[in-house]
Amino acid sequence: MKLNLLSCDAPRPDRRAIAKCMIEICSNISGSLANELTDILLEGDAIDIEVDDKNTASGLRALRKLSIDYEIIE
């Protein structure tokens, strides 16, 4: 499933938790790429990620817990 991460509305976003979440839910993402994508997201730009089918429900729940707005592309 493809997701478009739109923004993070947390008053004090936890960069490390967001990057760790991306590593856990995405199919092929490294730690350095997750950190780069986290920085891009927190700067206000949307990013596209692909979530493993087995992690879809828990991944969406984790994103909501981190106050990340997303839209489902596929």
C-alpha cells in the first residue's frame, strides 16, 4: 500500500520515533533514508512511502499516534 505523508501536527515531534516508525512499517527503507524523510516531513513537505501489507493496520495506527496526517494512494 502506498501512503502520502502530508504533515506532522505534534507540538514537539519526536524525530527519532518517526524515523523508527518508518523503518518498521516500510518495505525497504534504511535508517539514513528514514532520517532524511523525517526531516523533509517536518519541514512541511509531503513524502510518499510504501507500507508492507502485513504492517498496514499497525502502521496506520502508529502514524496516527505520532500525529502524522496521511492519505492512502493505493
